[in-house]
Amino acid sequence: MTTPAAHAATPLPAAGHAPGAGLAATGPPEQRGLRRDEVRLLVASGDGVTHTRFTRIADHLRPGDLVVVNNSATVAGQLDAVSDRRGAVVVHLATPLDDGAWVVELRSAPDAERPVLDAEPGERLRVVDVTLTLVSGYPQDGSSPTGSGNRLWRAEVDGDLASRAERSGRPIAYGYLDRRYPLPTYQNVFSTVPGSAEMPSAGRPFTGGVLADLVGRGVATATVTLHTGVSSQEAGEGPQPERFEVPEVTARMVNATRAGGGRVVAVGTTVTRALESAVTPGGRVEAARGWTERLVTPSDPPRVVTGLVTGWHDPEASHLLLVEAVAGAELTERAYAAATSGGYLWHEFGDSALLLPSLVPPPP
């Protein structure tokens, strides 16, 4: 998932390094003359740190490992709107709710650089032929990162918002990008189930060639679905509830991998959250679907995920707490320090990491 900071990201404070200007990837690697699988890859494990390219990720995995990807496709979730209180705003569509309402975020026009935190209940937003009425903060009032107001809102909708977004929307983007990019730029090779407000970006560097290489090395792949909401975590907020599904075949593959001593490598924080939401009290994964509020943190660590493919997240992000929960604080710190000193690019179109902690929990 992306992080909506308007400037280059910073590393973990404990790493003791400050990033240079321009660390944010301002566009996809294709704009830099690279294929999507040619982004840089930092591999961090108990054996040290290796700098390579994503095309070589299979070199660092073993036969019997399982790579789990998110097949959620990105939708056009950014719309221009007019508020009856403040005029032009940008609306981010986080997710539809089961009762027909939507979760939305208001941001400053024209480039969504800043969240609007002083909206009020009853405020109306006009998007062409659709009207959104703000009802209450989501998931509860007082959800602003400043402690005052709300960043996410539950909104009642008059009109067909999903169809309007398909016709008039664009991918959610933030001020650090050099221009707007079309929706296909935000899809992964395995994106088949539309529903993510923002791209599950850890999977973007995968290509058919990379997947074939994994299979040829004896590394299996499996899918889950988790529809991402909008980014908020640089503000210290936890992720909102998100829709997910772990199919039966994936649950069986995870359990078999663990029983055989292989590693379960999640492609992104979304996959980690989905898998960990399907773990039973006995430590096995079972097929599951619905809404998840599972927060994977160092104090509530993963039970089945033992490796992680990820992009580079801002230090205040709750995403980063999940990274630390999988990889451990020391390995995460070493990886971020190496990425910062090595000039790795941050955000959804940036470079990648493969984090493989040395200690793999025994199977149940």
C-alpha cells in the first residue's frame, strides 16, 4: 500500500540516517527506462544484506517455500468534488460498506497533497450527478491524526457512486508523483478481483518471467484477496477494517508448507494481514472471508508468515510495525539503514525488499 506523504520518506529514526532529497519514486520504473521487474531489491536476512534486482528474487528462496500474492485489482478511487462548505476538494473512496454507505477521505485540491481534517457532519460533496453527505467519523468520531476532527468519514450516497468512479475517477495518487498515471499502471500481473482503493504495491515488480522462475526453482505461489483502503499510516493511525478472502486451496498450501519446513513469504502487508486473519486458535490457516480488523504488530506478531516482500514505508507507518513484526526490529533497522544509504526509492513505484528473518517458527 502507498503512503500519502508529500515528500521523500524518511528511514527509521533508530537507523540514524536522514534520506537525501528525491528518495520518493516520482513515477513507475518504466518512466526510468526499466521493466517493472528491474527495480532494485534489497535482501536482508540473518546472513546479511544483499543488493540485487527483483528479477533475481528466486535466487534467495528455497524449494519448498511458498510465495503468497494479493490478487486484488486497483480501482479508480480519486474524484474531484465540490463541497457546499469549502468549494473544490478531492475525494478518496476508501471502501463501500455493506449497508450502501461509503468510507471516504477528503483531501486538498487539486493534487490531494493534504488531508482535510475539519469537515463536519452534514457537509455535502457533489461529484457530477452524485451527492455524498458526511455522516460521522470512521471507524469512529475523532479519527483525525491530530486528535481533532476526522480524516475518514462514513458518507451516505445519493446516486451510483461506483459507476461515477468508473467514468470519472482516476487512481489515487499524491503530491510526490510527477504526473498522473493511468489505471493500468497500478495493476499487478495477478490483479483479477477489482476492489483496492490503492495499489497493493508490493506485488507490482512481479512479472510472468519472475513467477515462472519461482516455479522452476520449486517455489510455489498462492493467492489471497485483500482490498486495500486508503493510506493513513504515516500519521500514526492503524489501518481501517478491510475486506479479505483466503481460499481453501491457499489455506491448504500454507499449512503444507509449514509442515514441510518451508517459509511462507507474504507479498506485502496486505497478504500478511489476510493470512493472519485466517489463523485458528490452534495455529492453522483455514479458509475465511469477510472484514478483518487484525493488526499485526510486534506485540501481536504473525503466526504463519515467516518472510516478507515489501516496498519502503515511512517510519511512522503502521505498515512498518507489521514489517517489524515479521522481520524483527534489528533486521528491519539494518534493512532501512542500508536502503537509505544506498539510495533506494520509496513509495508505490519504488524499489523492493525481501526480508527473511533467521528464526522460522516450527509448524503446529
